Amino acid sequence: MNLILFDDHSWDNLLPLTYTKPAAELRVGILKIREKWEIHLNKKASFLTKGYLQTKYTAAIAQDNLLVNGTVLPDKNIISAINSLGTGESLKKGNTLLAIITDTSKFDLINPDLHDNAKEYTGEISQIDYPWKIFSLNGQEINQDYHLLTKSRKSGSLSESVNIIGQDNIFVEEGFKGEFFTVNASEGPVYLGADSEIMEGAVIRGPFALCEHATIKLSSKIYGPTTIGPYSKAGGEINNAVIQGYSNKGHDGFLGNAVIGEWCNLGADTNNSNLKNNYADVKIWNYPSGCFINTGLQFCGLVMGDHSKCGINTMFNTGTVVGVSANIFGSGFPRNFIPSFTWGGAHGSKEYKIDKAFETMQLVMERRGLGLSEADKDIYQRIFRDTAPYRHK
């Protein structure tokens, strides 16, 4: 059975994080959603997503296809329900289509909307259908991914110089290095990825995931549940945040209840508020509704799209949403919603020209031995056009 992960209306609610990718390419816990499904089902996944993304994230169509909602997190119960489906049958939870099995002849008729004859799933589902769900469900997913990745495997060892609490709840992959730091896994597992590093003086409390080739800087203070994605650098104080990958928060400053996309950089002493002074629920910008919506959370900090940057001493207010390829700097609090491809801060901004944005993207990616493909450029040009109305208001 061929596995395809499809996007539904939740893709729009997850903007700006999904402007550049299908929802299943988001990381929550240790793994991306796609990687979770691939491991659980032992299948390679492709994507059914927005048209402009399909040149990079293609759908591999076979004779028999299992389509799974790319925002749904797998567990044994939902996998069992999906495995019980026959060809032409589908599974739903309320108004959410979870999965459908179809052959090639009917593939063109597939629309990730509710099928009237779908079977109703009676269990509970975990779904990444809004950006704040990523950090809200991160502890649950670190725990599940930890057991998925480490089952029947032997952990590497930590140096005798490390202060360890909860040894049995720590897994060390090959190539990890670190001396004279403290790790406390008594409240949740700690996963230290391949070729990652924790520098001296850092204090880590689980649940915590440090992905491959990521680095924790000197004397950092990190509270779980937090994930530092691959090839990222993190320092200062971090609480319940998910850095997707290839991004840097390498200096002092507070990041809390936050989701940071790929290829982002937070300047020295950048801070975000994660709690309103009146302790009210936090509202954040929602693209489909064109307004701020209630998260139902008392703690909600910063959501930042791919390739965005901020300068030193940047202050983000509670529930700030930053688009793709924005460059924020200057004194004062910038707006709670910062459109994609803008350049400026609290005292005003201008459009960040696409050719200049490409120059920066290329330089940043070359530092990691990667580059900006023509498919990537087409995607960012589409985002630039689609987000123009937000910049020109």
C-alpha cells in the first residue's frame, strides 16, 4: 500500500509555518510528522499538498494508495483503525477526514474533505491543526518518539563530568559530546541526537530533544518540553519551545512557548513574552480568518516562519506571529503580526525585495553546505506574491 500524506484546511491554519512545506513536514517531539508515519507504517511517504508546493513535494501515485491526514499524529489505536480499512473506505473524526484508501482510477476524485460514508473513529486523536499545538503537544510527542526510536537499542554513555538525574530516561546517540553540564530526566525523557553537543555549564530539564548536529551553548537554561531541531544552535533561557531545524538562538535572552521555523536567526538578547500582564488568554494572528483568534492558552509566545531574522535586543510581545523571510530590528515592540518579506520594526517597515531575500537565503544555506534550488525559488516567489496584500495595507 502506497502512503500519501495529504493536507486539508488545517494547512491554512498552520500558516506561516506551512507556507514553505506540507503540514507533515513540521517537527513535533523528536521527529517530523512524516517520519512518525513512515516508521509506524514502515512505508516511504509522499505528499498531496498545495499546487505550488507539489514541484518539490510530489505525490507518488500507485495502484493502491493509503492517504493519511498529514496533521494527525500516529498512535497504535488510529493505526489499527486505518489498517482495518478496505479499498474505497475512509475514516473520519467529526468533520476531519483522517484516512482513505483508493486505487489509481479514482485518485483524481480524491478531495481532502469529509466523505459522507466515512467510518467514524471513536478514539481520541492528537492533531497539529494550529501552530500552538506544536509546543502544546511537544511533551507528549517527545515521550512517544523517544520510545519509538530507542526501543531495543542501547544508549551511549555520558562523561563522568556530567551531573545526571534520571539516568534510565536518557538516550545518547553516537557522536554526542559534552562535558560539565547538568541533565535532569526525572520529569521526562532526554534524547541527545547523533553528533550533537552540549557545552559546559548548561542545565537541561526533560522532556528534551536535541536533534542531530545541534548544539546547546555555554551556561544555557532549558526547560522541557523543548526540541532543538537538527543543525540548530540554542542558548540563553528556553522553555517549552520547538526549533524546527537549521536555526539559531545562540545567545542570552528568553524564548518560551514558541515555534521557530527553519533557517531563522534570533539576535543576541532577543526576548519574547509568553504571558499577558492581565493573565488573559492569548490571541494570535490567523491567516484564513484574517484576524487574531483566541488560542485558549494563558502561555503563548512567538511563532516565526522560515528564513526570518531579528536583530539584537528584539522584544516580541505575547502571541506574536512572524511570517516568512522577515527581518526585524530596532527598539520597542514590533507588531503582533509581522507580514512575510518585510524589513523593519516597531517604527515602521518596508518590503524586503525578493532578490535581496534570495541573496541572504543562499548565504545562510551555504554555511550548512546547502543551497537554494530553483524549486525553492519558485515557492518563495509564490509566497512573496500571495503575501503582498499584508505588506501593502
